[in-house]
Amino acid sequence: MAEPILQVRNLVKHFPGNRPGETIHAVNGVSFDLIPGQTLGLVGESGSGKSTIGRCVVRLLRPTSGKIQFGAHDITTIGEGQMRPLRKEIQIVFQDPYSALNPRMRAGNLIGELVKLHSDLGPQARRERVAALAARVHLNADLLTRFPNELSGGQLQRVCIARALATNPKVIVLDEPTSSLDLSVRAGILELLGELQRETGVAMLFISHDLETVQLVSHRILVLYLGFVIEDGPANAVFAKPSHPYSQALLSADLPPDPDVVLDRQILQGEVPGPVNLPPGCAFAPRCPLARDECTGARPPLVGVGENHHAACVRIADGTNDIRAAQIAAAGDIHKKFQDQFVRRTT
Ligand SMILES: Nc1ncnc2c1ncn2[C@@H]1O[C@H](COP(=O)(O)OP(=O)(O)O)[C@@H](O)[C@H]1O
Ligand SMILES: [Mg+2]
């Protein structure tokens, strides 16, 4: 496998809370690698720290601690002067393309602005580069004279992707890039991203709360809960064999129901607890249907559950980490109780 282009190690990001002395633990020791030509999917419910991680990677935010190694540089510690030439290497695309763009600039100039910022091309060469970028993202050349409010959501996101590509980046962070778009437009954008990755070998960090989308685009997946990685692995393995009870619950909310056992979808109802007072043990323990005493003691480490596949649950050690199996067992118990009663009554 190719060498990672970007390595994140033990990333921690705290924000000051609303009350004096309060700390919001948004990201709590997250590590991952981005590989050229591959996409890492970052999933988790709203508030799990996905955007904060993305913003640290492009250094819109300074982490509280941890390392983000890009080539020879730890971009968490270098000064703004050293960071400037690296900014073009690590780009970001946001969820809402309209608010990411200056409404007073035409699409062509919005793309041209980025070309100009990071190259010394003359006006003619620049225009050609803008036209080439528009073609790359399948944006009709006629649209380049339009203002953002004259373009559709999908067209605007293509403008944003063209801007991100304008600097030939090695890494693109995509923070819910299709969440604000109509379903019919999403597939086109996802297809475009895959095509661009195959052409350029760019590494992508794809952030989404939508599992279906993440499964479509990701090579690897990282499942976040309250700023902790609770599972990571090859996309296929995580979807085929989710091993943390939280991943199982998250996936069950999306997958077609098993006709034999209906997994309890109640688990993920209600709010994620706020990251102000972190639970002392497993962050998911307060909502976990399988939690036992030791889950609220120490924080469980990630342990191997398959090839390059890890999950952080104490029940993995004795193989009792499967919600579905636990529910089948519980259903079996009820069935048995009912049978016993039935037998007693009829004899
Ligand atoms: N600038 C900020 N100031 C204070 N709290 C923040 C800030 N940005 C994010 N948070 C908090 O950090 C946590 C993680 O947020 P975020 O990274 O946006 O999650 P996600 O993208 O997964 O929804 C949330 O509790 C959020 O309220
Ligand atoms: Mg977010």
C-alpha cells in the first residue's frame, strides 16, 4: 500500500464551554492516515467531532494537542509563514456551497481567484485553466458568467470542487459535501469525486453522517462517538461486521431490517450527551444496551477484530459484543419462559 500523505496522531481539540471553567471535549485522541488515491470516511452522529477534525486537518483550527504530519511538516506547530505554501496542498469543500462562495463574484472568477492565488499564470493562461477546471467538474462553460444565486446547489458544489482542485492539492477534506443537495444531484457529485480521485490520486477525508454515502465512496471508515474513534477498518469489513455496539446501532438505523430479528432502533433515539462532562469509561456506555459495570470504569482501547479492523469495546474479548446476538438470546429466553408457562398450564 502507498505511504500515507497525511498522518494524524492523538488529535485533541477542546473548546471553552459556555460557563466559566467549562471545557467542551470535541475531539479526544483521534489517529488516522490518509493514503494517496484513497478515501477515508469519517462517520458519526451530529456533534461527534467530525467537522472539528476536518478543520484541524486544513488548519482552520489549531488542535489542543496531537500531531498532524504532512510530508516533512507537523502542521499543528509550524508558523503561518511556513503554512502558507502548504495551504494549497490541503483543500476543503463544505456542506453548503452557497455560503462558501462570494455572492458578488461570477462562477468563472470564483474559480479564477484560486488559480490566481496559487500560480503566476497570465490572464489568458488563467482563463484557459478556469475553462479546463470547469470541464473537469462537468460544469457547462456557459455557466461561468453566472452569479451564485443563478446556479443550482449541484452546480455550486461543482464550482467549490473546481476551486479545491485549482491548486492541485494532495489532500481534500469534504465536510458533508452532498448533505445539502437533492438526492438526484448527490450521485453525480459522488461520481465526480471518484473520477477526480482516480485521475489525480488525491487523498480524501470524506465526512458524513449518511452511511450510505460513506459506504459508496470510502476505502476505510472511522466511526466516531463523542470525539473518540470507537471503530475503524476497511469499509467493507466495517459494514459487513460492525463490531462496536454503537456501529451496529448506527448501521441498523440504515440497513434494511433483518426479517428474523428486528434490531432495537430505540438505541439511537435521543440526544448524544454533550461533550462537556465526558463519561469516565466508554463514551457510549450511557446509551449502550450491552453496557456492564466495567464499561463505566476505564476507557476501552481499540482492539483488533479483523485485518486492519479495530473496535473499542470490552465485550470483544469474550465475544459478547453483538447486539443482535444478545437480542436473539433475550428473545430466546422470553420464548423459553413462555413455553415453560404453556407447558405448566397444559399439564
Ligand atoms: N467553535 C466552537 N466552539 C465551541 N464548541 C464547538 C465549536 N465547534 C464545535 N464545537 C462543539 O464541538 C463538538 C463537535 O462539533 P463538530 O465537530 O461540529 O461535530 P460534527 O461535525 O460531528 O457534527 C460539538 O459539541 C460542538 O458543539
Ligand atoms: Mg459537522
